[in-house]
Amino acid sequence: MVTKEIIDKLHEKNYLNEEEMLYLLNNIDEENKKYLSEKALEVRTMYYGKKVYLRGLIEFTNYCRNDCMYCGIRASNKNAKRYRLSIDEILNTCRKGYELGFRTFVLQGGEDTYFSNDIMVDIIKRIKNDFPSCAVTLSIGEKSFDSYKKYFDAGADRYLLRHETASKKLYQSLHPNMSFENRIECLYNLKKIGYQVGAGFMIGLPNQTNEDFVKDLMFLKELEPHMVGIGPFIPHKDTPLSGEKAGDLNTTTTLLSIIRLLLPKVLLPSTTALGTINPKGRELGLLSGANVVMPNLSPIEVRDKYSLYDGKICTGEEAAECLVCLKNRIESVGFEVDMGRGDNVDWKRNA
Ligand code: SAM
Ligand code: FES
């Protein structure tokens, strides 16, 4: 099969076997990439029209017990200036976001043991009580089944936990004292509980190959998450990977289009990391099949402390400024902003 036929098969069947996927990644040229992104756009338009959903990201703690080799807030980075927001600060941030029109709040942080289950449940219940029309997304790492269930019962709707890479060998080399199997189990547990679940991976990690991406794509097809977050790896100066090269735009946008065809209804962010490696990265992500953007709502005083990688954009702007800028960017490439909850079209909460 030639590349174009493989793209047609992916479009029609939402599936490729490993050999076909690898062939596509190894052989895609400019013309076929254009064809791939046209198909991806066709599919996203069929399910989501021109809408781009906005999520308000609240980075509420940069304390972390883990030591991921790529991450600027890893435990052993002694240069990181640590902070955690109080419950009142989190609620005030939600209030500001609500007034700007946001109806999804994403609470993201390192794995901070200060936030016990009781504290998290309290935070979730208070957000849901004050903003009942809003969705709450958590992104706070690996927890037990019971913890995930408690947060869900308290009202959390969605959970983002990137698998980071589906290559066990690569995963192990990047995550000291963590278990690949546990990360994968967490994702299945989240699905079992009833969350809208987001998995995802980084692009351009040291020694990462197209064979590794095939594993990522096969894993995503098997898990069938409601959301997929992918973005380029970008080095951070205070990590062991400081001297490495960042992931590239072209590979990231190709993978976005492939994921759109593999999981047609998926909620797929065009990430801040993509906007960091290229000034038009987020727009190009949308044109490749992405349909979500996650502007930062975190208080301006803490923005630059949540430094996962060097050069992160939007650390100096107020949330309102970010919103205007993003709306313009989204409209400049022919899409329209939707500030609603923006659930996955297939998902119903049944608890
Ligand atoms: N602690 C939570 C977890 O493990 O899922 C959420 C916070 S973690 C900082 C959020 C995501 O940031 C990770 O899943 C990872 O993919 C991404 N990330 C961390 N360091 C990065 C880097 N140097 N370049 C690009 N993305 C990075
Ligand atoms: Fe924990 Fe990055 S090492 S959030």
C-alpha cells in the first residue's frame, strides 16, 4: 500500500495495524501530510463543527514527590521556587475564570502529598457547589483506585494522566522509582470509575523513535480515552535533559492528525508546549485536527514558578489578556471559540 492509501484506510476504518502505522510515519511527505491534515479536519468538523473548547488551567501546586527526568518541577530541582495555592485562592481563581466565561476548570499540579484525599474532596465539592454548571478536570498524577473514586464521587468529571510514552523501556529511563504498569493501570481505573479520561505522550524525547510512536498510537486505540494530550518535549535548564533537543512541530502536527483519525470524537488540545516551540504552533495544531485549547488561569504571581520547560509562553499575561489573544488566534484560522463545558460527544455521567 502506498502512503495515500494508508491514510484513506485510517480515515475509513479508524484503524491501522502496526506495520501500516510505522510505514506512514516513516514515509509521509509534504503532499501526503497535507492530505492527512485535510482528512483530520473533515472528521473534526463532522463531530465538533468549527468549535474550539477552552479549558481554564489552574496550576495549583508545583510541589512534587516524583523526579521525572524531563520535568522542571521534579523533586530534586532545588532551584524551583515552590508554591501551593490555598483553597480560597483556588476558588477565587475559579470565580475569575467563571466571570470570563470558562465552564471547565482543570486543576493541575505535581504529586503533592499535602493535598490529602480529604483536602482534594473538599476542594472539588466547593468548586462544584459554587459553580454547578462547570466541569472539574483533575490532573494530579497517580493515585489509588479508592482515591480516584472519592474525587469522582465528590463531583470531579474528568482526569488527565498522560501515559508519557507507551515504550516501557523509554518510560523506565525517564521515571526513576515509578512503574509503567501502575501508570497504565491508573488509566484503566479512571475509565472504570466513569471519568472522561485523557491519556497522551510527549514528542521528541531523547532516543524516541517512530516505533515508540506506533506503541503510543496502538495503546491509545486500545484504551480509547475521551481526551488525548500530546505535545513536544522541551528541555528545562535544571533537569538532567537540559542539553537535549526539543520535539518538532512537524512530527507533533502529523501525530495530531493521525490521532484525530484514529479516535474521531476525541477531545484533542493544541498545547501550550506546541505554542512554545513555534509562534503559530497552536494555530497549526488546530488546523491538524485539534479542538481544545487550555489557557492559563493561574494567578500571575505563580505563573513562572510552574516551569515545566524553558521558554513557556503566557507566563506574563493576565487570564483576561490570554483569553483575548487566544480568541483572535483561533478565529484567525477559521474556528470559533466555545466556552461551554465541551464534554466528549459520547460521554454521559452515570454516577
Ligand atoms: N503530576 C501530574 C502528572 O504526572 O500527570 C500532572 C502535572 S505534569 C507537570 C503535566 C504534564 O507536563 C506531564 O504529563 C508531561 O507530559 C508534561 N511535561 C512535563 N515536563 C515537560 C517538558 N519538559 N516538556 C514538555 N512537557 C512536559
Ligand atoms: Fe512531578 Fe513533573 S515530576 S509534575
